[in-house]
Amino acid sequence: MPDLNSKKNKHMTFDERLEIQDALNHGIPFKAIAERIGKDQTTISKEVKKRLKVNPMPVKYKSHDGTEIAARRCPLLLKAPFVCNPCKKRHHHCAFQKQLYHAKAAQQAYESLLSESREGIPLCKEEFYEMDAVLSNGIKKGQHLYHIMQTHDLGISKSTAYRHLHRGYLSVNALDFPRVVKFKKRRRRKEGYIPKAAKIGRTYHDFLAHIEEFDISSWVELDTVIGRIGGKVIMTFDFTFCNFMFGLLLEDKTAAEVSEKIRCLKKRFAASNLKFGDVFPLCLTDNGGEFANVSVIELDSDDKTESSLYFCDPYQSSQKPRVEKNHTLFRDIVPKGESFDHFTQETVNFIFSHVNSVKRKSLNGKTPFEMFLFVYGEHISDILGIKQVPASEVIQSPKLLKR
């Protein structure tokens, strides 16, 4: 089976379109086609619906008074696969208008669109002055930009018109527009980031190579859950083999706060004559600046490597799906947008104790706590602050925090 991640966000090739055409001709459904070429099922559906070609009817139908009647559409085309490719009747007499998917025509349409999008809209001097005159006259009458652009074909987009305005290309200025001066430029909060030097040898590609080389099937995924913007944050740890999750309450989303909490966690392990690296040998996280201090996770008190930390590709949360998915169980109890400022570490432990006591279908009816206990023992779960909750007492809603 093709690697879906390797083909994600990639443009479809001519060979893949030929594969789609051949599969449609043999009546293979979209899901099977998607698995064959390593694309998502919806991608195949959109490709077929967008690139299908409607063949003109060779016969014109007319009413009794001689008026031409629109060709009838086959009811089978209203559902997948939306084309006549797999239909056995398309080569025989058929009274309906046909629509087909041709790989060559689809590739030509794609290449044409790609070329046009890169060329932009050419405007000569005369066309620009004409556009400026229409736009300026409308603005001086108090008309809104959208109204002007719907009334006249200016040959530019709305965003391009605003760029021309801010660069001083137009005969009118921001004061002439009805609402432009009312809007302030949006402030962007500067987010922390992972230095490039810290990611050398720790990229997601390096992570995949590492787990393949050592035949590793389980690791720990790290992430942060935000409550009120600027308030307390919860750093979460998910053990992928069973989705056992615990959290550490942070005062803020900074590398210094994460470092302090990790050091405290390592001290708790050391107090029990255990090593942090024995439980967290391999960690995967995102590019959040709070994880910038790599050494605090990877090195022990003697500056010897005990864990390995890797980073996902930017904006690819799908590369650590288990921790992201498990956050939905946390959000059942603490809805998005609710502040963590009144939480204590005991509150966080209490919430995740209930989350880990929910029976999972993926674990054949077992709970993450039971699976974690079987591998690591109760002593480790005590260090992490997680207790087992009887099945009949599990609460998976905001009512838990009202107890």
C-alpha cells in the first residue's frame, strides 16, 4: 500500500490520472482507487467531478413547437462515480447525455490552470487607467468595493484592489473608502519556535528512519493544550501503544516552564531509583517553542543521553495523531476556551485518571490504565499521578469538575 503521508499535499500526476481512468472503466469505487494510488478518497471524488468532460449530444431534441429541449441527464450520474466510464451501455444506444473522465483531458486542464495561475492577470497601461477610473468613480459615490466589482469586470481580485490602494497606485486613498480607515492592522503575537540547529538530526524524517532501524512500534507523543490565551497550559504525554495520557500543568507556554516541569518529573523518578529514559526512551512533538530546550528532555543529571526527542514537520499535526485524538476525550470534560487558571496539578491528575479509565474499542474493551499497568506497573502510574477509576464511576463530561 502506498505511503499516504509521502503523497499528502502533492499534485496529482498524469500516471495517477491514468490509473483513475482505468479503475473507473472497471467499476472500481473511489475508496479502492484512493488506496491504490495513495490519495484520500475525497481527493479522488473531487478530481473526477472537477475534470469530467461532458460530451455534446449528437441528436437535438425539440418540442412540438420546434423549441430545442435540453438533453436529459442520466439519474445514475447523480451519485458516485458521477461518470459514464463504468457503464456498459455507453458504447450502445443511450438517450442520455454522457459525461466521462479522460486522463489526458484532465491533465491538460490541470496544466492550463497551473500556467494561468502563475501568469497572473496582465494589465496594460490603458487597461490599468480604465480600471482605476471605474474603481475611483464608484468609491467617490460611496459604493462598496464588492458592489463595484460585481457591477464591472475589472480584471483584478478584491485583494489586489486593496494592495493597489495601500501602495498608492489608485486615484483614491483609504479615506475615500467607506470602511478601510476603521480597520486596524491585526496584531500578530510572536510565537516561540524551535531553532534550526536543534532540529538537525531530529526531524520527522529522522524519526521515521530511527523507528525503522530499531524496529520500534511505540513512543511518547508530546503536545500542549491551551485554555485561556495567556493563562495556564497543560503539557500532555501520550503513550502510543495504549493511549495512556497524563498532563503537567504549566504556568505559561514557555520553554523555561516546560524545562522546570520536566526536571521535577525526573527528580520524582530518581527518588524512586528509576530513570526517566526507561519510561520515555523516544518522544515525538511539534514545533512549539515550549519544546526548544531539547537537552532537558534528552539528557540525565550526568549529561548522558537517556531519551531521544524528534519534531514533526511544521503544521503537520497528523504526524502525531494519537495525542491529538486523545485530546478530544479531555475536551469532553474541559470544553475548548475554558480557562485552566483555577486548576491545580491535582485537578489535572483527576481529569486524566477518568480519561484513562474509559474502555476503548481499540484495546478490545480494556482501558489505557489497565494496559499501562500491565507494562509498567502501578508504581510508575503513581509517579505520574494517575489512579484507576472504577468503570461505574467514570464521568466523561464537564460534570466531573463540579464534584
